[in-house]
Amino acid sequence: MSEGNRVKIAFESESHIVALDRLIPLKTLRDGLRESSKYRQILGSVKAIGLVEAPVVTPAPTAPGCYYLLDGHLRIEALRDLGVEEVECLVSTDDEGYTYNRRINRLTPVQEHGMIRRAIERGVPETKIGEALGLDVVSIQRRTRMLNGISPDVVDLLKDIQCPAVVFDLLRLMLPARQIEAAELMIGQNNFTGQFARALLGATPDKLLAKCRKKADTANSADQLAKMERELARLQIQVKSVEDTYGVDNLHLTVARGYVRALLNNARIVRWVDQHRPEYLTELQAIAEVEAIAATADAAE
């Protein structure tokens, strides 16, 4: 391979043990972070089984022996709270100021379900799994049963998609053919919220509903359909009102997002903002990590 075509190695071949007090974070953690469910889950996982994914660092050129922390801020905070003084890190060869998180594929609900089921089949107690994931036993049991009554075709369609567990609870109230149709509609609309799944359930004919659903909601089906028609009419009016300006607004926001991403790819700019305007850094990183400008509903219902 010629010198010009040689691929640069992204990380050093060996990991480094680094003292926590030698790590320099590149972003400021928001207030109240330790009270969040995400942090409690990470803390419980680190306490139960240790670090699964090593933090990513790069040498700080102006501070010999110190490292900029590129990825793993929450894991490092959890280690500090647990009294750990040093950690094994991956060392990046690139002075990359922008987070690696946007390039990581997070565990989907279907994948998490499979992981929990395999752990239980291998004899791991539910309490131990709950400690590792920061969940109670009831939540673990619910995730274990999440795909009961769900068509295998639907599982295959949604296996790589982030959608709340309530979606599967609603799909379970439909017959398999309607489950597949509803899943395809959610994928086509790129909408995996509980609200959309409820709307699809409300629009499902009685003959495509599971027996438990027919007995429970036969009396309310007409009211639900009428309510849904009114909601759709309001939605059409709202969509029409933004059609004229959406294209231009979307273009402006896309260009702005690209500019912010370019700024955050410069480690010197990230460090300056962190030192002089730390309250801006978190917001800029959130803008840069947006994958689609179009507004989306909160999927974590």
C-alpha cells in the first residue's frame, strides 16, 4: 500500500491506565445529573459488573501527563462516586473535540429483551440483572415478557429501532396481520411513539383486534374513531399552515447545524467555550447531535 493510501490508525494499540484526576473533561455536565435515571443506571451497572466500555481519551499537549476526556463523562463520574482512582482508557490518536456518542448504536428494546432473556436462561438472577441495568425486578420481568404475543415478523421489523415498550403493549392487542401493518406504518412515518401506536390501535377494525381488546373496548370504538377524525382534521390544518415556510426554515437550520458541527470538531474551540461559556457548550453539542431537523415527538413515553 502506498504512503498516500495508508489508513491512519484511530487508536493506540494498547490501552492506558490513567488516574481520574489527570482527566480533563471537554464538556460540562448539567446540574442535577446525578438524580437522573440514566446516571443511576450507569452507576448501578458499573457497581455490579464494572466498566463494559472503556472511556476514550487523547493526550493534552499543553499539560504533560494529562488527557482530554473525549467520551465517557458519565462513566467517569460514576467511578468517582464509587471511590475509584484510576481507569483503563482507549487512547485516540486524533485530537477530536466532538463526542463519539453520535457514532454509537445504542441498544434497542428488542435487543435488550434478547439480552435479558439469554442472561436469565444462563441462570443469572433477575435481581443481579436489575442491579446491572439500574432497574427493579418488576421492570426486568416486564422486559422479559415484552415480545409475548408479538408476531415474529414485527420483531424482525422493529429489532433495530428505538421505540418505547408501550408500543409492544399496544401491538399485542392486535392480530398478527394488523401488527405487521401497524409496524410498517410506523416505519413509513418514522414515528414510533406511544401516541401514534394508540392512534393505529383506535383505527383498527374489530375483526383485526385480539379477543381481550374486543371485550374491553367495543363500546368505546365509535367514540375513539370520532376523536381521531377530529385530531386528524386539526393536524391537517397545522400542516398546511407551515408548508409555505418549512423548506426555507429547514434549509437554514440544516446549514446552522452543519456550522455548529464544524466548530465542535475543533478541539481548541471546544476548550475555549468550555472555559469561557460552559453554559453554551451543552446546548451546542445537543444541536450538533441532532440527526434530523424535523421536530419529533418524545419517544420515551
